Amino acid sequence: MSTQSMTITNVSSVIAQAINLLKEQHTGPVAPVDPVSPIVTVEKYRSQYEQWIKDEEDRLGLKFYNRTNEYCINRNIEYCNKHGAHKDADQHITASQQQTNIVFQQYVPRENNKRGRPTTCTFMEVYQCHRHRTPAPISDNDNRRHDNIPCGCTASIKVKGTSSRPGIVSVTYDWQHTGHIPGSIDDLVSAPISRSVKKTLSDLVDQNLDWQNIKHMLRVDREILEKILTGNTAEIPNVLRITYQEVYYLMTQSLQKRAYRDSDMGESLVKWKSFIVEKGDYCLYENMDSIQDGMFFFAFMSNWQINLLRENSRVVCLDSTHGTCVGYDRERCFLYTLVARSDTTGKGAPFCWMITNSEAHQPVEHWLKWLHENRGFRPVKMMIDNSDTEILAIRKALGDSCQILLCHWHILRAWKKQIASKVTSTPDVQKTIDEKKIRRNEGFEAMIAMMKAETIDDFNYSYEDFELWCQVEDGWDGTELLDYFDREYLVKKESWANAWRHQNMLIDTNNMQESYHRMLKEVYLSTLKKQRVDVLVYVLYEILLCDIMDDHIRTQLSIRAVVLNKSERQRRRIAYSYSEDDAQSLIVAHHSNHITVMSFTTPGQFYEVYVNEITDTMIGCTCPDHVRNGALCKHMFLVNRIEKIALMDRTSRQVNPLLIAQATEHRVDDPEDALILAMERLSTSAEKLNTQLTKVSRANYDPTATRHINKVAEQLSSAWSTLKRHENSNTNPNNQNRYY
């Protein structure tokens, strides 16, 4: 049997024993220690008395706390220094003492009539029931789970030892509990979990089991639950007392034990840095007190991650999340992560982490400079939320060599919010709620048109339409929205408008970051509340990184399939929608290094899919979709389906200049030809509209379509205004396009 198999067997055995131990304990009557005397004495070997107390706790289902005073504690230390620790005390036991039958004896106070100096007690410990203290005042809190735990219980255990017999201790046990009944349901509710139960749960946690795993293991049999529900409460399983709080506390302790390399967080991070560097990985830890008191950042990554980051640096997502850990003074910290789409898995993966306690740009700037100057980080594009702090940090660290892309999802969310407050009716006009919704939707669509404009001219035309729409007319006022847009977004149009966003691998949002953050908080940090930075470092470096590497290996071995994004799935779906014969007919010719494929939409149009004959892998396609986005296109999926040639390796998604030149041949560069094509498109759309307009009557439409018909009417009015405005643009030499 291999070592790994033996380890798995041992772990399974530990778990099975732990679960059986927990399920065997239940409530019920507890036998008295002595039927006659409320106080008994017993002599025990000093090496065994602590275990005897633990066994008594398990028998009664409660806990005895050590309440020894400070004076006795100091004397006990001296006693153990002189006679050895408890575990080594058996060496002091004589042969006659080993043969002594040690049993409970009735406690009889001795009369103080002995002459001479009394025997000096050099060791003493006092244990009291966990409900010993004076009860607190009754609370008005209706959410209390149980009554006051303290009830003034007088049960106690006193342990005494003398230098004359250092291997033996005398235990005086006042076993009658007052104010509560051991083994009762009330005691089960109020008592903390016993040491044995805590030890068992701790063993389970050390086997990397979380609350959900332990909860399933502790599930009580249905028959027992049915008996309890029908009123048979004589024996309640003690596992019902175990809640999330107990397991969470033990999980936190276990995690801190692994993550804390020093009691001081700063020293612990220094040791973490040394540990990471010694393993051949990279780490940077800097205090930035010169900029702001207490400011710091801690960045780290593995050698494997930096290599992947260099290979996937065409589009890198940067974002931060809070609520992951706390700093020196328990202040909240922020986790910044560089996420890129993995070449191997097709999913977003974190390739570098940075933790800081500041929202300023300096930590991000220093981090990116370190990656750029020392680790060869050369991103082509970086996707971020609309954060001025991150924009400033990127510009200072990377200059203008990196294009900044703003997440479309965050921009659209901000636009919707601003439209709702800044598109209003004029004071002299009262508009209905439905009219306001229609008007605001029109403004939102006008802003989306600017975002989706494919060319700079289209963007300028869309902006003119939006500018005209925002003017005060027909009782509407959108000037405030226009001022907001010009101030916040027009100056950054190259970062969010498609007219300036090319070769972005079909990545328009920061959803990879959002998905990663959600996975991080729900899977890895769900049980962590306000832990130190070094705990987060441990989770990321020792746990999450291993899972990422595991995911890559499974995909490389074809155990797990490569994940396609939404746009790629859509293109693949189109390529596979054709029958086998129709799909083969779209492949026109085979050449030494490329395959000619017919256009899916334009008759007579052909594109070339280039192939690396050595690796039998596609290099790229000359279609505008691939040249523009650098992503997998329909024609490449078609070749993969029919010819069984591997899809393009994402690591080589640097578009070949030859492909751009080939694609340029299919573009319409002549303005006259472009105008003719545009008018043909308009004519086709007008014919479809006229056909549908003949059907617009009361017989075909009901009142629910009113707002939609009004919307179409508004759009047609806007289209008429646009055509009218540009009707004589080719004859007026003074009319020039506006560029912003």
C-alpha cells in the first residue's frame, strides 16, 4: 500500500472515530458519586488526575474551570520545577503505592487535635463548575437562547499534593451541583462543549473539514429525531448542542496556527516574505510611512503565475475588494488582484496579489512598477472599473504604453443611475411616470449607441444625436445629463467606446474579476471575519494557488474541458448549426498554410484561416471579426469541426500583420462605395418598415402596445432629423465633422 493510501486510510479512521464519539453522548440521568456523602476524597496518581477531571466532565456533560488563585499558581510552578511535570510524576511512585487500591472515600473532616506543625501543602488546584458564579440580572433580550449560565453552583474539585508524596495527589470532590441538574436538557443548552468534544471537532477541522462537512457528518438519525418530536426527550443527542459558532472558532484557531508566523503581524509578514522568496517565488513588502502613517502593501506571486501573466498580458483585469482582512490597528485592508483569462482553462485566473490598507494610488503604483521593471510585466490593455485612482496608478507606473479599458457593465450602471436623476421635465410641464420611463430609455439607448459605435465617425454622429436629444424641447430637459456626460465620460471616450477598443479579446467587462471575487469570498473566505493580513496570505498562497494549479493540470490532461466565453459559445453555435454537408461546402479550398472559407453572411466573400503545419494549430483568420477582436471566430470553429485542426492557442493571439493586410482587402475604403452600401441598407430597412406599417391597425394591436408604438414613433422622428440634418452635407463646404 502506498504512503498516500495509508494516509487516506488513517484520515478516514480518525474521522469515523470522531463521529462515533460525538454521536454516543446524550442527555439523561447521571449516577451520584456517593449515595451517602456529598463530599468524597480520592487519591490519584498525579499523572492521571487531569484525565480523571476530563472524564468526569464527559460523564456529567459540563465543564470544570480552573479557578486556582495566583498565589497557589506560583507555588504550583515551584512544585513542578522541583518534582517534575505531571506526565513524569510516576517515577516518584513507590512499589507499595502502586499496589494501593485507590477508590472514592467518604470525606470526614479531621479534628485539629494533632500536636506539632501540620503537614505543608505544596501543590493545590481548585476547579469549579462552569455555572459557579453569581447569576447576572435577568435580561429583557427576547433573543436569548437560554437563561443565565451562572447559577451559583457550589460543586468543586480540590487537588492537593505534598512533597512527601510527589507522585500522588489527593482529590476532594464536592460533587453535588446546586441550581441545575447535570445531564438535563437545560444543562445541555447552557453548558459549553466539553474538552473531548472540542478535541474531536478540532481533529476534524485539522483534516480540512469545514462547517458544512461536519454538519452533514453530525446529522442525527431520523428515528431518533422522530422520537424526540413525539415527546420522548429522555435522551437528547449531545451533537444537537454543536453549532456553527463552535466550529467557526476552531476553524479560526486552526487557520491562525498555520498562518501566524509571529505574534506581531509585521514580523509575521517579514517571515512570510522570506518563506515565499526561499521557495523561488516573488514577494515585495514595503512600509510607506513617508507617504502616510501606517501605510503598507504586501505583494506576492509564484514563479508559475508570473510566466502565465506574461503569456496572457494582452488584456489584464485589475480590481480590488474589501472586507478580506484587517491591518495593524484592525483597520480594513484591500486586496488587489491581477486577473487574466487563462490560456489553458479559458477561465479568469488570479496571477498576482497585493494587499494594502490604503485607498490611495501609491501602493498600486509601486506594485505595478515592481512588476513592470523587475518581473517583465508588459500588459497591452488593462481592464478596470471606472476608478480614477487606478487610472492614475497605471499611468504613473506603465505610462501610455498600456491602453486602459473601462468596464462596460460599471459604466452602464452609472449611466442608468444618472439618467434617472438628470433627465427631467421642464417646470411648466407635468409628465407621467410612463412618459418619463420612455424618455429615459431613449436617452439610455442613445448613450449605448455611442458605446457600440464601430468607427470614430459613427461615434461622432451618435454624439451629435445625443447632444440634440439632451436639448430642451417638448417639455424635456436633459442639459444636466449632457454636462455630466461631457465632464465624466467624453474625456475618457477612448477607454470605453468600441470605436477605440480593438483587439480586446471580446473582453468588455470586469466580470472575470467579479466572478473571482465572489468565488474567493464564498468558498475560501466565507468563514473568515476580520482576520489579519497573514491569514489572507496563507489562504491565497497555500490554498487558492494550489487549486488554480490543479485546475490547469486537469484541463491540460483533458480531464476538464476548456471554458468558452459567451461570445465564443455564440460563434461556435453558429458554426455547428449547419448540417455536415452544408458545413463542408463552406470550406472552399486547401492550401499549404491556410484554408479558404466562405463567408457565413455575404455571398461571394471568402476568408483565409491560417494554420501552423508543425503544431497543427490555427494561427488566425482574415475576417473582420478576428482582426478586430483577436478572438476565435465562426470560420475557425468551422475549420475545427470539419478538419479537426486545433483552435488557435491563446498565447499566440498577436494578430499577424499578414492577416490584417488580407482583411483590409475585403474592406470598403472608397467613401462613394461606402455611401452606396449605406443607402442600400437604409432602403432595405425602409422596405421592411413599410411592410409592417401596413399592418398597424386596431385589428392587429391592442392597448398594451401603445407605449411601444410611441417609442417607435419617437425613433422614426429622430431618424428623420438625422437624415434631414445630413441631407446637404456633401454640398456645403463649410459643414465639417466634429471631432472630440
